[in-house]
Amino acid sequence: MNLGGHKPITCAVTRPTQHPLTQHPPTHPQPLRTRHKPTFATSTNDQRPTTNPIQDTMGPVEVPADRYWGAQTQRALEHFQFGDPHTERVPEALIRALGLVKRAAAEVNTQAGLLRPELGRAVMAAAGEVAEGRLGAHFPLLTWQTGSGTQTNMNANEVIARRAAEILAATSPNGATAVHPNDHVNLGQSSNDTFPTAMHVAVALQVHHRLLPALQGLQEALAAKSHEFARIIKIGRTHTQDATPLTLGQEFSGYATQVQYGIERVRHAMGHVYMLAQGGTAVGTGLNTFRGFAEAVAEALARDTGLPFVTAPNKFEALAAHDAAVHLSGALNTLADGYTVHLQIGNDIRLLGSGPRCGIGELLLPANEPGSSIMPGKVVNPTQVEALIMVCALVMGNHTAVTVAGSAAGGQLELNTCKPLIAAAVLRSTGLLADAVRSFTVHLVSGLRADEARIARLVLGALMLVTALNPVIGYDAAARVAKKAHSEGITLREAALDLGLVSGEEFDRVVQPSKMLAPYDLPAFVGSGGGDGDAAAAAAINTRSFTEDGARPDGSFGS
């Protein structure tokens, strides 16, 4: 239909002349000019035109002759110039996911008889090139655009239509070559369902192929260190102050388990990411598509990606809300926050590796690069920890943006209108976390060593070993022992004997770090009326029954 008297925006190829885009251009677009509206020369002497006039429903617009995009993309380029075009572009992962979605839709429409077979094959081939990343130079738009992602969806439609027209010209020399970006490439689709579908596909692929493998690698490296350090007894610390002993292996078992739980949270959050909005079209009703289209597209995407995509059971929710993305971002935020790869692991390792002479110095960090531009010999800085912390801080900030964008502030009624921001933020978080965690694993965790001599010296001087005397002489008396030892600079054994609270033999039997790593076995008569509770506890302490290691490397207790 010719709207408003304008020439239809159909892409076709005139056969006698080879289109200048037949040769694939570089994969990176030319820098966009910011602050000023781009200007294009329409021709130069004895050269082909540098721009082509393309008509859309709003009138003609000049488009660079060496690019596949059309009028709507060009208008978006001129109207949305925010920030550095190199850093603010729509993520490549999202563009490639759009290619997958467009290819699946073309396949389903062709099988349904809505596209001529040769036209459908051409659209699928062109969309496949987008999915493979071969046409990246033709996707110049920034994240900052309309909140439905319409400009990026039309960018894909225009590029695929132009490229499909070329393919048709080469493969069907006697047939029609016209390919319409809306009527053919966007058939049965709306930006409102296509863009969020591409969001979910892009995020799912990045989580599965980058983030989860990186996290699994970290978990395995920490578990390996837990086994390596299983017999190294060290002093524990709470509130950064001395506490009772544990093994370095037990400490690392906690880190490994934290990462494992983080992996499980991400996997759980992926459940709704697999649900796709495609088929809801403009407001969720499925207008202008046919029954079975949504299910068929989801099946095609599941087949092409190997991931369990399904059609969303309620398209109204899929268009108006992005709770799935917010939930996943929350799982990423937990990974980055204080109890997983951020403070609790990275900062602990940094603190335990402080030194070499004036810090805790229990861990020896790999020396990857010089540590100072002014201090000679400063060769070990916790650089991987610091880089990871900065990435995690950004992930936490991204989650705030995603939370706001996914709330009522992000859209009203039938459509969320912060989709490009949500997609860009979640993709950036998953990608950066994956890279940072992998680097942290390879360049720090795998090369960690324990300074066993330093650890042993700290254990021998620890006052909190007195805790083992609690069941024998009571809390108050044990506190007197610790206070006397600390104030007089003597050992716990000397203080206990000076106070006449225990014999030397009894002290040596009870205060053994190797026997303070797990619960003791309660005698059978305790709790059955067989004797005094305090006496029973003392008897249990004096006849502790532990496994040789006290506790297993995974943190569980032996029997």
C-alpha cells in the first residue's frame, strides 16, 4: 500500500548493475559524528553517488550508499546522538540475536506459505549473516532510542531486506527481487515482541556460553584449593579479630560453596528468560500473526541455539513487564555483592595476602606485574581482586538501572519502554562478570599458595585457643586465662597453670588446635539422666573423638 503518496519502501536490485554492497564492508561502522547533524555529499565528479535518496512514509532521506540500512535507521542516527558512538552502540550480542529471531520468523512464515520459498530463503540467509556477525558495520544505532527498540528492529529489517534483495538477484535471475523490510522481514512481528525476544535470546546465550562456564571454573578452582589446603590449620577471625582455629581448606570450602550457590541462583533466574514474547505483536493479542506462529518461532530458536526456549504463556506480561530480566540482574547483583565474588572472596584473599612482612601474610599471591612506579621491589599487588571489585561495583550499579527500568518508571499500561537500557545493562553485566571472574580464576586463584610457616606462628600465639577450655573450667575462668596471658605476655598454658585452673597434662590434652576443628562426640549418657551436665561435657572434651582431619575439605564434619 502506498501511504501518503510516497514511493513504497521496498528494497530491490537492478540486475545489469552490481550493487556496491555486494562486497561485504568492514565489520565495524564508521564513527558517528556527535553534536552536529551528519551531512552527506550526494555525488562527486566521476564517482558513484556517496548517498542514495530513500523514501519512507515521512519523505525522502539521504542514506550512505555503502551501507545496507534504510531511511528509518538514518533518521535515528540523526535524532539520537548521545555519548560516544563506540561505547554506546546497541550490543553486538543483541544484534546477532535479532538475526536469529528474524531467521526463525522467516522460516515459520515460509513454511506457512506467507512468503514465497525463494524470498523466504533469501531473508533467512540474510538474517543468518546478521546472526553470524558478518553485517556488524550496518548496525550503527545507539542504545539510546525509543524504549521499545523500534529503531533497532527497523535497522535489522532494513539491512536484512537489502541483503536479501542481493541474494535474490544472484539466485533468482528471472524472478522478482523486491524485499520489503516491513511486509516481508517483519511479517507477523512488532518491535514490541521482537525486541524483548531478542533480549532474552541474547542474554540466555551469553549466560550459558560465557558467564556460567566462568563461574563454574572459579568454583572448581576454589574447591581444588580447599582440598590442597585441607590439613593447614590456621587461626580464624571474626570482626577482623582473632577467633578459634579452622583449616585453610575449610575457609576455602566456604568460598567454593558461595560460588556454587551463586551459580544455582543464576540457573533458577533463567527459567523465565527462556519464555519468549514473540507472537504478542503490538500489545500482546497477536494481531497480524497466525495461530501457532509464536510456538513455531520458539521451537526454531530452541533448535538453533540448543537452549530450552518456549513461547511465553502470557504475552501481555511479556510485553509490559521485564521481571525476568530484573530477577536475573538480581542474581548477578548477588554474585557481585558482598557475599560472593566481590567482598567476601576477593577482599578476604586480598587481606589474607597482605604483606609481605607487615600484613597477615597467610596467602602468597601470584606476582603478575610490578606493583609500584615509585617503590622498588613492590612486586605483588592484588590487582586481579581490585579489577574484579570495580567490575562488581558496575554490575551493582547496572542492577539499580535495570530495577528502575523494569518498574513502573520504565513503562505504563501495555508496554515497558526501557527495553534497550535493560538489554544493554544485563548484557554488559553478564559479559564483564564472565571476563573478570575468568581472569580472577586464572591469574589469581589458581596460583595461590599458603605460607605455612607464617600460619603456624600465628596459631601458636593465638589467645582464642583458650575457648577449648570453656567446657572444662567455664567461660569466666577461661577469660581470666586469656586476659592474664595477654597482659603479661605469657602463653595460655603458663597463665592457666599460674592460676591453678588446670594441670599441664590436662591443658595439653584439651587445647590442641587439631581437635578444635569440629564438634565433639556427645557421650551416650548425657541427657539420659546418667550424670551432671558439666561433668559430662568435661568428660567429652577430655575424650574427644574426631576424624584425623577434624572436618572434611568441603566443610562437613567427620564421624
